[in-house]
Amino acid sequence: MKKKAKIYRVKEKAASYLAVANRGNLNAARKNQYAVIIEQDEDGFFVASVPALPGCYTQAKTLSGLRGNIKDAIKLCLSVAKKDVGYQNQIKAAYQPSFIAMEMVTV
């Protein structure tokens, strides 16, 4: 009887450690996620900006090209943020939007 209780406690403890580890992984994943606003300009180019990282924007002729460019731009801004305290303060003050909707309105 004591053996089963001990095994149960070990499994319970392992499950709680796993839950804590998973929470940590989710928080880490969220830290590396950025909202990107994508628009198409009058010349047909796709333009992406990251509101949470001031000055982080890029453009490309195709959406697939834009995805690669914006990842590079984010990495560049993050590398600048590691060294530049002023830019770190700008990031802290920046707005991180959550997507609600986009709608076309005809007037």
C-alpha cells in the first residue's frame, strides 16, 4: 500500500514540474511573437511594420519575400535593442496591438 502511494506522489510531482516547464515554454514563445501589420501600397509592394518595435518595417514584391524580410528586420531591431538603451526605452513605451478586425467600408 505504501509503495503505490509513493509512486502516485512521484507521478504527481513530475506532472507539476511538467506543467511549470510548459508554462515557461509558452511564456518564452510569447516573448518572441510580434504583431505584424501588412499592407499593399499603390505600386503593388507589400509593406510590413511591427508596432512593438519602433522603426521596424520592410517591403517586398511578394508575401513570401515579405515574411523573410520582416523576420530579418525584427532580428536586426532586437540586436540593436541589446546595445542601445534609448531604443530599449522606446520598445517599452511602444504599443503592441492585438488584432480585432479589418473591414472595408463603402461610403
